[in-house]
Amino acid sequence: MSTPTGRREALEALPRRGPSQRKACCYLGLSRRVATYTLKLPEKDQSLGERLIAAEQEVPRFGYRRMSA
């Protein structure tokens, strides 16, 4: 739970009727900005990622270095 992603998951695991978001972020040492941030991936990168995952499932021994070449 030392990464922002882990802290964000811990914040989401808190019950809705528990502490306020402000207090929960303070307890976890997490910025409220990080708690509400959503990652935005461009469409072209998303399709490339899907193609890489499909290729990796066909030939898993290639690894990420050969897939990107």
C-alpha cells in the first residue's frame, strides 16, 4: 500500500458511510487530487495495447522486447 495506486484502492475499499474523503485521504497520506484522478489513454494506444496482448497470447515466448520491435 505504499504506492498511490495501492492507496487509491484502499480508499475505495472504505465503506461509503465511513470517514469523509478528506479525512480518509489524510489518514492514508493520499492527495485528494490523486484519489479522484482517472487515467486517460489515447484511442491509438489502446488499440495498440490490445494488438500486443493478442500477439503475446499467440506466441508467449517472444516477450515484450520482441513484440515492440
